[in-house]
Amino acid sequence: LIQSPVTTPLGLIMLKTTSEELACPREDLSVARKEELRKLLLDQVQTVLGLLTGILESIWDKHSVTAATPPPSPTSGESGDLLSSLLQSPSAAKLLNQPIPILDTESEYICSLALECLAHLFSWIPLSTSITPSLLTTIFHFARFGCDTRVRKMSSVNGSSQNSVLGQERGRLGVLAMSCINELMSKNCVPMEFEEYLLRMFQQTFYLLQKITKENNAHTVKSRLEELDESYIEKFTDFLRLFVSVHLRRIESYSQFPVVEFLALLFKYTFHQPTHEGYFSCLDIWTLFLDYLTSKIKSRLADKEAVLNRYEDALVLLLTEVLNRIQFRYNQAQLEELDDETLDDDQQTEWQRYLRQSLEVVAKVMELLPTHAFSTLFPVLQDNLEVYLGLQQFVVTSGTGHRLNITAENDCRRLHCSLRDLSSLLQAVGRLAEYFIGDVFAARFNDALTVVERLVKVTLYGSQIKLYNIETAVPSVLKPDLIDVHAQSLAALQAYAHWLAQFYSEVHRQNPEQFISLVSTALEAITPLISSKVQEKLLLSACHLLVSLATTVRPVFLISIPAVQKVFNRITDTSAQRLPDKAQVLVCRALSNVLLLPWPNLPESEQQWAVRSTNHASLISALTREYRQLKSNAILPQRKVQLEDTKVIIHQTLSVLEDIVESISGESTKSRQICYQSLQESVQVSLALFPAFIHQSDVTDEMLSFFLTLFQGLRVQMGVPFTEQIIQTFLNMFTREQLAESILHEGSTGCRVVEKFLKILQVVVQEPGQVFKPFLPSVISLCMEQVYPIIAERSSPDVKAELFELLFRVLHHNWRYFFKSSVLASVQRGVAEEQMENEAQFSAIMQAFGQSFLQPDIHLFKQNLFYLETLNTKQKLYHKKIFRTTMLFQFVNVLLQVLVHKSHDLLQEEIGIATYNMASVDFDGFYSAFLPEFLASCDGVDSNQKNVLGRNFKMDRDLPSFTQNVHRLVNDLRYYRLCNDSLPPGTVKL
């Protein structure tokens, strides 16, 4: 059909359909037929590609011959030396410079069909010499349709609508051709003989890139890019990304490939993108390139300098341009289009994403060229800081307070831009903090010190002249700007906490004056901000910085600084207004850590634990005063108003205590001991209150959160008797009725309560040693007799994941509870006749696992399959007699049925491996008894088909062949059922 001109389009459509349907066939074919088809198709590939090449070439030649040769225009010498050097032959360059032919509608239709065919064929045929150079060259000829602006112009000159449609059609040919190229590019394994073709492809694409980014008098690069089809630009960017991520390491080694010139073109292409999305995609490409360079340098330390020198200019240019792009000073028009209100899926606005991606590029350049990057960034920061620090002279005192005396509209706008830029540059400086610590601390000490001194100065300045409370001419704009700069300066200083900690450990012996003055000044900047009158954004930045100083830096003298004592007094003073929840929690964490964390660089004898312990006890006692008073009247029935007040106290106190325990849980034993001593009374109060609030699921939820954190962090300190008391209380409270009420009637909060309770039990059953073993029977009976029956029949996944994790932990950490095989006995008898205990409980747990595989929830299925496999690798679950004799083939049967029903297709591979691990325990039984029984019980297939299925399942005993056989069996069983279902009723089967 293709070879006769009249039916060419029809032939091409059928060819594409063949490629789509037969190369990746659906399931209505048996495996044998699928393999045969693929082989037959691959035999035809060369012929088919030849035909398609012929069609495209002949149309191109036919039309380009008729196009009269235009007079040599002044721009026709544009190919220049770069191109000839790229293509190694002037003739090829000349070929690519031919004018683009003008096609009639039919030829265009045929070409678009042929290119669609190629794109689909390339998606499944392997790279090989059947993809000939002439085919590639032809595809590139068509790719030029996308980057030819003359096509558009022609249509607008003639003014007729028909022509502009033609222009779009021709643009589409360019898009289709790029799709073909990207299909080839995305294949990672490239045979040796194909590498040369790849090189040729890149050279031709870079000719196109050069064409797209060429500047001449009539056009800037940006206006050229705006004229091109958006989807063409998208395909082109995809191509560049594939080139950098997949092929750059191959191509870079070819001496004739000019990588630096390529980067120059990519640079032009990136910074002239007409859309934000386009610019983001290009920044991603640069990120890939910088990652490639970083890993290359790490693997070849010897010629690090040579590699860097080659790319240094390009990287410095990139850095400067990216920094300019985030500044209103240079890029106001574009930046004002960015939305800074609505949050996307990652909880950031368009502006935040823009800034974050730009700063990632800056940071990656900093890692490669630290001194250059710093000397580029710091002067720019300095300029904007001058403006900010100079605002003091415009502050005037008025009747109501302070006012900023800048009113001219133009000045306000310039100030707005400068403040926005300062805020971005402070984030940039913070992002670079990690490149001043570790091995390079000494080498880059002076740069870092300059930065930290500036930051401390700026934060103090902001707090002293209270810019966050100042009146301005344009409050809706300038006030948020001033608050943001202040918050960002605190956050940037926080980023240098690790540097300060290293500085402290270097100087604490000799002359720590400079360090002490930095920390004290920073605290002077923080303390005025810790007040409920300060805007939350600024308040939280100050709290986070305080936490970092207390936790990461930990100077000995913190507690004696008046500013810190002020904060202590403020927090423990009950008459002062309480801070918003988040801030209150952070400040309490900081104060607790000041007292609890061991001081660095000092021996145990100088830690002053006794004094610190007393102080910590009084801090916690002050924070929990109201909470501990609840104990006496919790037993009485409460009125509604009173109940709400009580709930607030419980919420506020427990959120603070939980955070304190969590932040200490990884620390030294001494810190944890002191922490528990201070908390002991509050913990007992919580346990006493628990029964009174069992029907208030929101309160129970917070209490269990607190207990879970205690169990995870302080269970050793709590001691055995008290832990037992807690668990016993919980087990008594969570009766079957209470569980049913929580899970079935209280919605998500109720389920969360039960989930946290199960999590606490997970911690308990994992504890080594004999201490908590007596609880096992009651834990198992709670799971199997009380929780499981309630949730087994529900389709919703709530509680199930936690329950099965608990059952897994019970088995995994307490195997001896079920299987008591002593080593001695097994040696004497030669073969271990394992003693089984608690058999009924073990069977019930396994039954529950089996049931879970029949339910639609794919996450639960995956989790539970993983648990069984883990128990098998660690404890040889499948080999145990009870499993082997009564459960093994039930599980295999369920797994095979799941594959046949295709209900959990994403897990095909995992299910195949698990089936193999189970079958391999008893291959003889599998082949002689299970498989025939399984086939006999299959409905929808006749006995003849069953025999074929059985014969095709070879008796292989290695994993790859076995899983292949399983998938073959499943596929063919589905195929036979499909065939039989579609037969008309009454058909006689032979």
C-alpha cells in the first residue's frame, strides 16, 4: 500500500497501527505468539525504515528542487566556522543551509504520518545500524520546520487565513521530527557502532540550536523564541535535557565536539526563554550539568584544576546571570508577574519556587568555585545592606510612634525593590553556609566571619530601631518588606549555627572574646522579638535562631547572659501573655536544651549537672503548674465551659512537654535522666487523667502522642514497674466496646487514637530482654480478639497498617515465644523437630495475613508481603513445619489468584519472587501436587487447555525461569478465558 502513491496515507496509518498493536500487544495473545510476533516484526524493521526514509526524502527533494534558488542574501554566510567545525564537512553544512521547501497540503499530511510512524517504531526497536545516517539527516531536515520563522512571516504577509493554517501545520512537522529524535535520545544503552550516529545527531541539533539563538539586526533572540511554536520549544528543551543527563559523558570525550561552545548556546537559549516554565526547565538542565561536573571532579581529583579551568568562564557567567534574574534591580518586569500568594502542591508559591531553584544553581556553582562565587555575591549583598542600614536617618518620631519619612512614590518603589532584593540575597547567603564549615573552615574563615558579623549587625539594627513596628507611606507594601528582611536576616544567621559551633570549638581555650561578643549581640537582637505583640513570621524566625544557638552551638555562658534570663522570666511568669503555640513550644525547647544538653569541649566533671538539674526542675514545674492542678478535680463531672478550658490547658502543656522529650531523645543518658526527673510528676498526672477523658478522642489523641514520645525517648529512665502500670492502664481502658466506639463512630480522630496505642505497643514488644514478655499474651489477644474483628471487614485502610506492623513485630522480636528450639536438642536429634508453642495464636496471625491479601488496598498488600518475606529471610518462616504443612500452598494459591485477577498489577515482580520463595521450600510438592490441583480448580478453561498450561510450565528451579513461567501461566490462562468467553453459546469445542 505504501509503495503506490494513491494509497500511501492508508498504508502509513496501517503501519503505525501495526507497530502500536503488535509490538506491545494486549493480553489477548498467548506468550508464545507474543514472542513470535516480536521476532517477525524485528525482521521487518530494516525494510520498513528504508521505505519511510524513501518517502520523506523523495518529498523533500521533489519540493526543494522546484524552489527557485534565492539570491544569496547577506545572512547566508551565517553557517560560519563553528558549524563547519561541528559537521566536519562543508558539504553537510551547505546541505543544512538550503532554504526550507514549501510543501503542498497532501505532502505535508504524508510527512506527518511518516514521522508519527517513526516515533512509535523508535519507542521499541533497539538502536542499531538499521537506523541509517540518511534517515537521521532526513529527520533533521524536517526538524528545521519548527525553527524557521520565515514560515510564520510568509503567512502573515499574504494575509490569507489559509496560509497561516499552513504555517502551523509546518510547525507541527518540526514538533513531530523532534519527537522522533527524543525517542532515540532517551535510550541509555548505546551500542558501540551507534555512537558515531549519536555524535552526528548532536551536531545537527546544535546547528538548529545555533539557528534558534542567532541574533541579527531585525530580531533579538527572545523575540525569535517567542515566534516559535511552544510545543516545539518544549521538545527542544527535552532534547537538551536528555543530552546533558544521558549522553554528555559519552560525547565530552570526543575532541571534535565543542562543549564550551555548546554551553554558550545553551546559555543564550536559557536566558531568552519566553515563559517562566521554559526558564525553569532550562535551570533544571544547568543543575544536571553542575551535578555531572561535581561528580566528575570528585572521581578525578588529579586533573581537577584542568576540568575547572575549562568551564570556569561559563560557570561565572551563569552565576552572575542567575543572580541578576532574581533581583528586581535587573528583572523587575518579569519578577512582578510571579505569583506570591497561592501555594502549589509543595506548599510554596511561584515566587518561592523561582527563588529556590535559582539559589540551588548558585549553591552548586559555589561548591565548584567558592572564591569566585563569594566575590560575586557579597558586593551585591553589601550594596543592598547599605540602603537598609541607611534607613535610620529617615526615621522620625511622631505623636503615635516612629514613622519612616520617605514619601515620594518613586523613592518608595525603589525602596520596595531594594528590600525585596536584600531579602533574596540574605537567603542566598544563608544557602551558602554549608560551604564554610568542615575541612575548609580555616581556609575560608575570614569570608565567613565577615558574613556573620554583618548578619549580627543587621539583626540587632532591625530589633533596635523596631522597623517591624514603624509607620510607612505605603504600609501594605513596605511594612511586609521590612518584616521579611528582618526575618530573613535572622534565618540567614541561623544557617551559620554550625559554623559558630566550629568557631567555638577552635577558640574556647585561647581568646573567645570575638565569639562571645557575636553570640551575646545575636541574643540582644532576639530577645526584644520574643513577645506576643510581634508579627508571627518575625517571632518564629527569632525563636528558631534561639533554638539553634541553644542546641547546635551550646556555649557554656548562655545561661548567664541577661538576655536569656529575661526570656526565662518571661516564660515562667504566669501573668505575662502567653506566646502563640508554635513559638511557645520553640522557646521552651530552647530553654530546656540550655539546661539539659552537655556543653561541648568540657569534661564531665565541669558540666555542673546538679545546678542545671535544679533549674530544669523549676522550669518544668512552672510550665506545668496549671496542668498538675487538674488532677484533684478531674474526677468530678465538668460543666461544658470548664471542660473547654481544661482541654486548652492539656493541649498547651502536652505540646510543650512532648517537644522537650523529643528533642532530648537522642542525647546522653545524663540529659535524659534529668529530663525524666523533672517530668515525673506530670507523667503521673497524665496517667491519672487518662481514664477521665477516654471518651474525648481529641484529648486521648494528645495524651497518647505524649506517651508514645515518652516510650520512644525515655523508657529506660521510666523504669519497669511504672511502664508496666501505664501499659496495664491502657489495656484495661481499651475494651472491645471502647475500640469499636473509637474506630467506627469517631471518624479519623478515633482511628488515630487506636493507631497511636498500637504504636506504643510496637515499642513495647520490640524491647529486648525478658522485662515485657509477660505482656505478650494480652497484646496478642487484644490484636486478634478485639481490634482485628472490628477492622477485618472494613474496606478503609485505617488502623490496619499499624495493626499488621504490631503483629509483625510480635513475631519478629519474639520468635522464641512460638518456636522454642534449643540448639542442643537439634544437635542431638540431627534434625530439629521443632517444639511449637502458642500454636493457635500463631495460626490466627497467619490467617489474618492471608486475609489481607484478598483485599483491594495495595499499600497494605505490599507491606504485608514484605513482612512475610522478612520473617522468611530472618527466621525461615516458610520452612517451619506448621507453615509448610498447613499454610504454604494456601498462600501460593492466593498469590497466583491475585496475579490472574490483575488486581495488584504494580506488585507483579514482588508477588512473583514471594511465590518462588514459598514454592522453593517444597518444589516436589509444588510440581506434583499443587500445580495439577491449581489447574484442575481453574474454571473457564477446558481440559485440553489445562494440559497445555501444565506442559508449558517447565520444572525450572531457578528464580528467573520460575517467575517467567509463573507470568506465562497467568498470561495464557487469562488468554484462554478470554477466548472461551467470546465464543458464541453452543459452540462445539473439539
